[in-house]
Amino acid sequence: MKILIIGDNPQKIGGVPNYTRPLAHELSKNNNVYYLCNSASLRNYDLAGERILEYYNNEKTFKIFELINGRALVKNYFNLELDTSNWFDEFFVSILKEVKPDVIDIHEIPAFSSNIIKVAKRQKIPVVVTVHEYWWLCPHRVMVDHEGKNCNGPSDINKCADCVLHQTKNSESIKTFQNKQRLKKYLPFIAKYLVIIKKYYSAFKIKKVDIKFKQYESKAKLKSDLQKRLELNINQLNNSSLVIAVSHDVKNHLERFGVNKDKILVQHIGSEIAQKQRKLILENNMNHRIRIGFVGGVTYYKGVHLLVDAYMRLDDESKYKSELHIYGKSYNDYMEHLLDLAKNSKNINFHGYYNHIKDLEIILSELDLMVLPSLVADTAPQTIFEAFWAKLPIVAPNIGGFPDFVMDNVNGRIFEANNVESLRQVLESIIQNEHLIETYKSNVPVLKTIKNNVNELLQVYSNIINNYGINNDE
């Protein structure tokens, strides 16, 4: 079977690529796998024009098509039409003609256009869309508003417009966009007078892409564009052969905004770490303070401040019997806020950046309890699988995909999202009844491996390929 995966750059460590990278590798063992990605998320730009770079992954198991200098950004606050228009069609058709895939599986699509589903349909190629995050509904990708509050989706376009207007003033996308435009502006001059550069770039057929940087002067126009974007994206999802939701919460959101419920399959993803033999360094025999941990991106969206605040509110006995360890990279302003929250506490430890490949197993081995206090409706974060692999009970909010995996008072605890008092109560109850940790550990589920997931997907792909065209309008 020839399979074309569309996703974020597999060179990226973290997030969905930590799933799509091993997925592509496992699929390639018995299939021809191709991977289409974009340089935008890594902000890899050069002086040449838009083009597709072709190469193989490090293991030489699948071929990668990478769009370089694409005109769309990961977040197109100033050019919402790029998310749904036909600017990438010509490139995409050329890739389809070269690969001739039997099926396409779209895992992440930012910096491309949802119009590629229509292109694939014209080419009579079935498309599966696996929804890991909410780009299809929200140009910000995560349903969090500009005040950092959890958002219930684009049910109020007026609120969406306010959010986008705020993002245009504060987003790093502005700098990326402007720098790219400056490069294109001065490229012909440089190429004309520097012979070496001229020879080098002539191979790329330099063509200036005319994208207008714009601020929305009319909120009405912005609202219209947001509504159009939403409607076109929902239409494209309904044009696909199947939409795989990675949690029930994702399915509910998609249905609520118009995706045909008969088109949606809930299928939990597999985890690469589930295939590793578990070799933990320490035995957690609880003859020590309870070691509470957070591992991941130390950002506002992940709610680390909520965890620190909740810990600081514990009673003195609970603080004496526990310690909090936070692993992950943060930015200066947010870290200053966390340090201010944690002042006067000797039991809160900020360990900073860690190497996901080299350090993760050791870190997990030194914890007793994982807390994932996210403010956003995370769909199926890899940290869930990593914690369960290490036999760590999880404390998580009642939003997103967390309730699909964390069973309250079975293998962890669920608290009310963005409620510091609810989190404090849960932590205190576990610390004061530490025998619960061993009980929760005994109920940690067996994880789905990437191999198991691949077997499921191959069956899905085969069914779609065999039935494609029976109920197809085109």
C-alpha cells in the first residue's frame, strides 16, 4: 500500500510529530510511506523561492516532501484565506502524480491549505483526516482565547475576531512574515550582482510570491473571513472519507460545529514509549516524601502556575510530606511569575530543560505522581502515555482527552479545570492517603503500541480503499 502522511515536520521533537514520526516508520515496514511537511513550524527559510525539497528520514524508511518558503504561516492571522484557498494545489498535484498514493492521512495541516482534500478527491484518492488539534476550527490551533482562558470553540465569531485582532498585535508570526518578505524583496538585487548566489539560486527558478501584509481595518470583514474559514474547513472534513478523532472530546467538538457524526471514528493513538522495555532506575517504595511531578512545556497553556499555586496552598503537613518537581523549558516572563508564586518554598524544584530522548526515563523513575494541569482541551497528549508507561498515576483536569484515559479514583484523579482549589483538594487527599498511589498504580492501563495502532489503521485504510467510490459524489 502507498500511504501519504501529511503532518508537522518529523524533525521536530515534541507534540504530534512524536507520534507521526514513529507511525510513519512503523507503517513503512510493510508499505511504501511518504511524508509531506512544511518548514514553517521550524521557521526554516532561505533566500530561494517556494519549492519542495525531497529527502529521506534518517533511517531511510520513508521519503519526505518538505515545502520550503511556503507563503502560508502556521497561524495566518493576517491572511486567513491561505488556510482554505488553492495556493498549494499545483505543488500538491505534482506530489500526487509522483507518489500515486492509495490513501492520504492528514494529521496536521497548518501552513498548508484544507483545499488539498478537494484536490485529492478530484484525483480520486481517499483522504483520512486524523484530528489531533483544533486548527480546523480555530486559527490559533488551541482553543484558548487571548486572555489565556479555555475557549469552547467558534460559537461566537465576534469573540473569535477579538481574539485574532489581539494575536495580530502580539504574535511572533509578524516577525516571521516580515522577515520572509524582506528576503524576497532584496533577493533579485542580490542575485543580480553576486554571481555565485545567482548561479546557486537559478536552479530554484526564483519567483517572488506576492502576499500582502494586512491589518484588518474592518472587524466585519474579519468576522466574515473567520466564518468563511470555518465553513470551508468543515466542508472539507465532510468531503474526506473518514475523520479520526483521537478522543471523544474531539468528536464532540467536531460534531457540534457541523462535521457529520457518521464520518467520525474515535480511535486512540498508539505510543512509541509503549514499545520500550520499562527499566526504571529507582523503586518507588514510598519511604520518602511523595514526589509530585510535571514534565513538558512550562507554559501558561499547560497550567504550571495553577499547579504551583495549588501546591503553595497545601496545609503544612502535606507540604512536609511531599515535594514538587517541574521539568521543562520556560520563557523568562512566565518563569519569573512561577518563581514569585513559589517564593519561600524549599519543596518546589524547577529543573529546566531536559533532553526528551536521554533524560525522560530517569526523570519518570524519580516521581510518584504526575500532574498535568493543562488549561486547554488537550486532545491526547503524549505525557499521558509517558506517565502511564512509568506506572505513574495522573492528576488531570476534566477537559479535552484527559477523561478518556484518566479514570477518577481508579488510575488517578480528575479535578475541575482551571480551578486551583479543586486541584489543591485532590493533591492534599492523595498526600494524606498515600496508599492511594499504590492502588492507582495497580490500575494503570496497558498502553496501545504504535504497532497495534498501525494494524488498526491498515484495516481502516483497506476498508476505505476497497469501498472508495461507492458513495462518492465525484
